[in-house]
Amino acid sequence: MQEAGTDRPADVAIVGAGPAGSAAALRVLALRPDAEVLLLDAAAFPRDKTCGDGISAHVLELIGRLGVPVADWAGPPVPGMRLTSPGGRVVARRCARPNRVVPRAEFDARLVAAATGAGARLVQHRVRSMQVLADRVVLDDRWSARVVIGADGANSTIRRLLGAPPSPATTVAVAVRGYAQGVVDPEALVIEFTRGSRPAYAWAFPLPDGRSNVGFGVFGRRAGGSRADLLAELARLLPDHQPDPGTVRGHQLPLSTGPRWHPDGRVLLAGDAASLVNPLTGEGIYDAVASGALAGEAALHGAGAGAAHRAAMKAAFGRHHRHTALLARLVPRPWFLDAAVAAAARYQSVFDSAVDLGLGPGTASRADLVRVASSALTLGRGRALT
């Protein structure tokens, strides 16, 4: 990797070596095996990351295409999902493709190892400054690259240095996560929604070692309350699966309903840095890997990288984001979640659509929306008679 003062800049510098950054590196090197790629991250790997640890089938397929095949390290398949609505409606079904539960320390380290194995250079360093020149971008007056990809998370330094607008409080979720002994259901990802001023749910995802990743999240930064409030709700919903206090971590999630920022030029954003967390579930790994790979492709366009990335993101995510934004406006109404869960319990297609919308790039079909609406009318009539 070339220093800033040398004549020839490197091809791509990626700030942040999580799923988005590693995916970007893998894609660049798949297209240009001789490219000079630098991965800069403030942490040493392996490292923990606040997350539910659920790795969807959609993500597993993506990383497989990037050259990271799923093997024993990913743990056993988790075939099912169980959802409970605010009104107590329950759906428990097998997913079309099984998901996995992999601690992020393990998952991210595997992706980083694949990226460095493909030729990327990993350096532990926290980026603090950036200078965008006509033919290159300089980081911390030390490294020079033709294109920089900011994949440095929810509190992205690169996003801030670009002058991107802050995310409104209503488009930021807050969550706490920890590890508990025992599992609620070894065959399913368990999610329990609760009533409140904003959508909120507890989760319990089974790990291969007999523990669970448990947590509680609220969609809306101001509605979340304190860390103690979040833990109290977790205790109420999952009283028999309280996390070890030493494993509890908090995190903020910039939802895709907030301002997305894909400027022209030589600096790109991917993953949480681009506000790409699913507003229905808080899931961000699929969007991170997919947007990272697209950023890696766009980075090879040099000065045209920003425009290329914006077009690619619109093509890949535009319809999905329109559907999730619409549904995110309905989710705060408890009747909608009750109706959606009731419809998913009755129709496999509604369940499958919900999984694809929440964990991948899915959309809602007209037929399934009609089924949810019919369910809402039926539940409404039932309440009127009681």
C-alpha cells in the first residue's frame, strides 16, 4: 500500500473490516486480483460486535458467492422462526432455507481472513482525517488511494467527514444484547414483540454451545429509554433467560428509512455507515455484505465510483427499500403486527415474504398484503364482538 507522499496511489482503501468492508475487499480482488487493497480497522480481530448473531440464509449465499463457503464453523442450521405479536398472536414455521447463529467475533474474523487471503492488507488503525484530491483520497496524511470505501459502522468517521446529514432520532433503533445460559428453542429464532410508543421486541437465538444470544431493541432512539429500561423489558419478556451482565452491550442502529448518502466522487459508503439497517427487524448484515460487494465493484470506476455505486444500490435495493419504508410506517400500529403474524400463521407465502423482507432483499406481493388486510378485518370483527 502506497504512502500518501508517493507518486502512485493504491487502488482501494477500506475503512472498517467488518462484513461490509471485508465484502468490498473480496469483490475488488475477485474482479482485479492484482489490485492493491488496504483494510483499516481500529480493532484487532477477532473482536466482539454488538449484534443478535443471526446469520440469514440470504447472507450465507452472498458470502458463498464471494468465496467464503459455509462450513462447520458456521454451526448447525436453525430451520425455524417463531414470532409473537404485541397482541399475543404466534406463528412458528420452518423457513424456506435455514439460518445460522454465529457469534460476530467468529463470523467477522472468517470474512477478514478470506479478504487477507485474497490479497488485502489489514492494518489496525483508527482513521481520523481525510483529504479528497482530484486523483486520490488521503487518509491521516499517511495513506493514498484512488477510492476510499467507508464501512466503519453506525458512528462512521468517513460519513461524518463527507458532511452527511445526521440521522433523525426516529430512524435510529437502540438495543441491548447479551449471552444467557440455555436456549428457548434450539430449532428456531425466537422474536417477541411488545406494545409501546414505538415498535420493540425481544429475541433469543440459539448458539451451538448451549447458550442464547438474547436482547431487546426499540425502533426509535428517544423511545428506547435507558439501558436499565431496555434490560427490564428483556427480563419481562424472557424471564428465564437473563444474560450474563458481563456480556451485555448496547448499540445504535441507523435504519434505512433515514437519510441515505451516496455522493459522487472517490469516497463510498457501505453497511451501517450508509444507514442500511432493515427498519422492520434491525437486521444489518445482509445489507452490509451486499452493499459492500457493490461498493467494491464501483470502486474500480475511480472518479466515477460514487455515481456507479449510487446506481448499483438503487438497482439492487430500491424496490426493497420502498416496501420496507411503507411497512415501517404500519408496524407501530399493534393491529398491523397482530394481523401480519396471524396471516403468516395461516399462509406459508406470507411467512416466507416476511422472512425475505426482514432478513434479505425481499418485497411484499399484492396477494400477501391482501391476506394481511383480510386478517386485520377478521381480528377487528373479533374484537368488536368481545
